[in-house]
Amino acid sequence: MIRKIAIAVAISQIKYDDQIISANGFISRDLFTTIDKASNFYMIGSMGLASSIGLGVALKNPRKKIFVFDGDGNILINLGSLTTIGTLKPKNLVHVIFDNSVHESTGSQPTNSNFINIEKIARTCNYNYTFTVRTRNNFLKVLQKIKKLKGPIMVVVKIQQSKEKRSKRINILPVEIKERFMRS
């Protein structure tokens, strides 16, 4: 499964008004191409900070389900956010890591996710539930299951690098992304 397909699978199980904070690079571009909506917050820069922003949004809006779409490279840059999420335990936070073991957006330099276990780190940091999936069907099953669970939840989705044409760049100014997200 490639990231764009995995994002489409996730979107099929997420309510339209649920908020999504997406990591910079191809994750945000794929989300934007799949479904652009005001309740998506696209990171244009600030590698590694989607989880921190998602935590803040989850704490501020405890009645809304907050999804963070992150990459293995992004979360490995900001592992400290996992300890804070695990300590503060937002019940409405679902952290989805799309793990292809490379920084695909910048030329496919390898990450260390082949040598460490991101799910195990999240479990150690006191996430309430953690999962790793490798297939579309398993991802769908986990997405159905977590609808009844309290967070923080992490789902590591093992994906392949994409060989297909890249998603288009986000054509919304960062200030507009922020303003429409705040209104949502």
C-alpha cells in the first residue's frame, strides 16, 4: 500500500468534520489532493511538529476527534512529543504514522524506522492503544475498532514508497490554512 491509498482509506473512516493535522511534505500534499477541507491543517514547513500541534488542538477541543497524519521521519525528529502526549493523555487524539522508512519528500534518504519500533515507543510513552498495520484490510479493521476507544491512540501504517506521479502542491497560503482551520 502506498501513502496516497493509505490516506484515502483513513479518510473513508473519518467523519467529515473531524480535524486532521498533517505533517509537512508528501503527507500534506496527498491529503490535500485526496480531500481538501477547512478542518485540515496542512504543515507547509516545521518538520516534526504535527504531533505537537495536534496535541494542542486536542487539548483545546476535547469534544472533537483530532487526527494527526505523521511520517516516520517527522515523528523521529520529535520523539519528545510522544512523552508529552502520553503524559497528558488526550482521549480524542489519534496519531497515524505513515512509515515507509525514508524521508520521501526530500529524496528518499533512509530513516531509522527499520531499526527501531515506533509502536513500541508509543506504548512505552503511555499511549492507551497502539497498532501496526501492513495491509489495507487490517488498516480498515483498526480504524473501525478505534472508533470505540479512548486515546491517545497510535496507528503505525507500514507503506511502500510511491512510484506514481506526485500529488500537487498545496495552493493555499499558510495564513489562510490557519484561519480556515480555526473557523472549523
